[in-house]
Amino acid sequence: MKQQIVPPEGGRPKGHFRNTAYVINKSRPFFDAAHTAGLMAVQGRSTTGRAFALGTGPLDDRREIIDFVRCSYLGLDNHPMIVAGAIKAIEAHRSLHWSCARTRLNFDLLAKLEANLSEMFCARVIAFSTVMLANLGAMPLLASGMLTEGVKPVVVFDRNAHLSLAYHKPVVADETRVETIAHNDIGTLEGLCRKHPVVAYVCDGVYSMGGNAPIKELRELQERYKLFLYIDDAHGISLFGRHGEGFARTQFPEALGDRTIIAASLAKGFGASGGMLMLGTAEQEALFRRYSIPYAFSVAPNLAAVGAALGSCKIHLSPELGERQKQLVQRIKVFDNRVATVEQGSSLPIRMVSIGSEAKAIAVARELLDAGFYTSVIFFPTVAQGNAGVRVCVTADHEVGDIERLCDCILERVPDAIVDNSAKTVAQ
């Protein structure tokens, strides 16, 4: 149905949303130091569990390192069923990729994957080759007003929204008004809902540096003001729900409706490759399958990714998923019983060990690598300057002993993170 598009109150802003040169100039010394320390652009090959052979060349000549960097929270990325699914799909089609728009021709297995995901997650699911591309295709449609009954919404970004969301602010601002609010600032968001007839909120479900969106409060605003919610749950998918619906999807009713879109990863917890959008209506699905840029221009997931995802679907529909979810919870508790972080006590698997100084964080991460543990050193622009630290991704596939040894190594270098018997931080 043809819609008349109405701009939001105040029209388009004249602000700037990119500061690329500043970010590069400020962060270059940290990146240089991390590369020099051998903490970035690391190469390796999977061995067993969360271990990998560091470097290149003959495997017998390489050190084995325990990986706490990968976001495969359920340990599925090396699962035999997922690897076999990728191989089977390529063999079935005798091809890896069809170089054509999905508006013209699609792999039959991709249609099967989307049907499976739609049934598992009670939504109309469209698969993409990455979550970044899923978001790229969605942001212009959201800004256009085509998802909000012809009225262009004021699009409000959480300040901590992942770069794969925030990157699109200039494109959104070309269509409509853009606002950025403090992290999880429900009060300010409600004020904007009261002031403007249509508001869309863009946030993560689970944030890559830890923490989560207050879904319950956001749903209350949605019911009160018809707030449109666009939630990227890349880090929350598979960890919750009988079929791995994810952190965000499990907190919505069976029908998503026309005011919620959830983006998610087919990598990370799902263990395969690619991204997806969970849509609530047939009209939205038709719109995305015609006008989403990555969908329309030859960027479909390749057959290895499709086959791997189909293999993961089988796991998600089996008792093994629940077993791995429980195992992940147990592993998180092992870490939290030893090392205090802001995220302590959360059921989410990301832990940020705060250090402060970028130089010290790099030094600590290097010492952990020397001890046999690869972690992510985090600094500006991922976090604010002076708030550097080490990120640890706990997975269901980690051995308890390896987590305990990592904790010991962290506490030797960051004694302020020690936990007493009451699970309270003890300053040293």
C-alpha cells in the first residue's frame, strides 16, 4: 500500500556523525603497541576444545594456547555436525556461491534455512552473510518511515550501540532526525517518546563489552508510546530459550508484531556463519526482500555458511542445546567465583577485567599469552581513553581447570580483582 512519508518534528539535523581521523590519530599508538606485543593479527589453527596452535608452519612446532577471544559461547564453532553441514551443502550444489541478486535466484538450501529459523524463533527470518550487512540493509528502511506507517521516526541510538549499528548514523540522518542518548537511559528515551509522535530505539540486546539492554523497560515504553525497537542481539542468540531464541527474543511475546526487529548472528553462540533479521509481519518481510540493499545485490550467505547453519539448527532442536546452555552457566560461575568484574553475577558470558592504562592492559594481555591464554586487550575507541582492560569470553567448551588457571594468572597481575568468599571485591 502506498504511504505518504511525513518527516519528524524538527526535520533533518545538520550535525556530524563521523570523526574517523580523530579516532585513528588517538588510537594508533595503542594499536601499534598491541601489534608489536603480538596481541593482534594473531594466526592459529583449531586443535581440540578451546585450544589452538599458535602461528603458522608445522603443527608440531607450535605452542598450544587456550583461547578466550572467540565468541562461540556454546563451543559450537568446531562441532562435527556444523562442519559436516558445510561440506554437505557444497557437495550437494557443487558450488560455493552464486553471484546474483537474491531478488533473482536463491539456493534452495537457503530457503530451507530461513524456514527452519523462522519456525525456531517464531518470526519471519531473513538470513544475511553478516550481521553488519543485515544492519546496513535495515537502517535506511527504518529511517525512511516505511516501517512506521509512513511517518519518519526520530531514531535514537544507545551511546554504547555496536559500531555495526552506529556506523549507519549518517545514512539515517540523511532521512530523519538522529539522537544519541546515554547507555540504557530509559528516562531520556521516555522524554523523547513524549515529545515526538514516532520514535525508534536502536540498541544491542547483549553488549560486546558486557551488560545488556533493559528489555522489560523498553517493552513498557513500546506498549505506552508505540516505540519501535531495533535490537541487535548478536551476542545473545542461542544462549537462552528452548531453541536458542536468544536474550532479546525470549522476552517478547510469541508474535513480534510490527514494532520490533531483532538482528542476530549465525556465528557467535550459533556456531556457524552469517547474520539474520527476525521480522514480525509479512509486509516487513516483503519490503526487506525487495529493498534491503545487501539482499538485492549479490551478498547472499555462501553455501558453506548455509550448510553450517543448517547443521546448527539440528543441534538447536536437540537436547544438546540445553546441556550446553547449562554448562556455560556453570563455567561463568567458575570465573565469577575467582575474579571480580562489573558483570559479576550476570548470566551473560562476557567479562571485562578493568585495568585503566592502555600500556598496562597491553602488558597484562601479553603476559597472559605467555602463560598460555589468549584474551582480548581492549582500548580506545572500543572503550573510553584510560578505561582499557582485558576482555574474557567464557564458553561452554572451556575446561574448568583452564578457567581457574586463567583466573590465577589475572589475579597475579590485577590483584584488585580478587573475590572474597562473599563474592565481594577486596581492594589490595
